[in-house]
Amino acid sequence: MQKNKTKIYRIQISAATENLSIIRGFIQQIAQKAGFDAEQIDQIKLAVDEACTNAIKHAYRFDASKMIDLEIRLSDDQLEIVVTDYGPGFDPSKLDQPDINKNAKKAKPGGLGIHLMKTLMDAVDFDITPGQKTQVHLVKYRTANKHH
């Protein structure tokens, strides 16, 4: 039996803002089972919520007939969530770095969300196939000092 077995969970859900609470619940259950603490779980949920909100708003322009795929990969050392939308894609390098102090209320769409995801998670990567799909990879490492 191999030690580092990855568990994979998948959910496909329509891109409607009212489904964000379902997604958060799904993430919460898996992160809790994985032994993350309450603060880490909140960070993971917020980052996933932000990635899904970006897909709903920017990729799909609130078209709830479109789908968002979530894949959660849980291994011994990390939790990785891949959020996939099938919108036109974007260039993450073209987004402005937000000046949080100056204009939190007037932040450009997308800029603040990605900055937030990078703050909340240990690693954030984008895998974009223009015109086909965008995948956001969100990674949270498990801490070595787990207390049972």
C-alpha cells in the first residue's frame, strides 16, 4: 500500500452565484476531514469562492447555464483545488497589481480577487487555453505540526 495516495473529489455545478454556498460546503467537509484547522479552512473556502466568482462574473458573464468543474486532490502533504471554467480565458500577467490601501472599493475586477487568492493559499497557478478553458490551481500545504 503506497503511503502518499491521493484522494480525488470532483463536483460539476452550474455557474450561478447561489451555488457558491454549496461549493463552500463541499470544500469545508473535505478540508475538515483532511485535518485543516478552522482558520485554514476559511482561507481555502474564501480562495475557492473567489476563483468561482471570477468564473461566474468574467468567464461566463453570469450565464448560469454554463458549468464550473471543481477537482480536489488531497494527498499527505497538500490539498489542491482545481477550478475549471470553459470561458474565453484571460492573461493573468495583464491584470494590475491592486493597490489595496488606495482603492479597495474601486478595485478593478479580477485584480483584487487574484491577489486575495495568492494571499490566502500557499500556491496559485493558472493554466489557460484561450477560447477553451481556464484552470485555477489553488494549493494549501498541510503543516507538519499536526495535533491530533
